[in-house]
Amino acid sequence: MMIEDWEIGELYWNCLRSSSSPEQAAEKVRDKYLHEFASKDLHLYLGTTKKYDRWANNPFVIIGVFYPPLNPQVELDLFDI
């Protein structure tokens, strides 16, 4: 899926500066999202663009990222009478 989000793009460019190849930079971005953001509630926002809306197989692109802290739901003891 194409990524239009500037934050992911900047992360890639920053990783590219400290990497020896584009593949290594992409691997660093992948690792960051799989490991560092694993402790957060990661959401990728999808949207469409007018250019691809009517004819593309998949007109959706990633347009934003939201990663608030992971807040597990508190267990409710409904049957504890």
C-alpha cells in the first residue's frame, strides 16, 4: 500500500542517512514499527486520492499514523456478587 504520511517518510529519510542502502533503511523503519511501536496502540489512517479513486484496484493510501500509549482495558468483575 502506498504511504503518503509525512512522518513515515521522514523516518525513512532519517534512516537512509545512517544506512548503507535503501533496503537497510527500509528494514530499520520496519523494525521501529514492529518493535518500538509494539508497546503503543498503533493506528494507520487510510484515505483515497481523486487521481486513483475510480480506476485503481486499491485506491487506498496510508495518510496518517496515530500511536497513543497502550491502555489495556480494566477487567470488570460483573459476576463477583
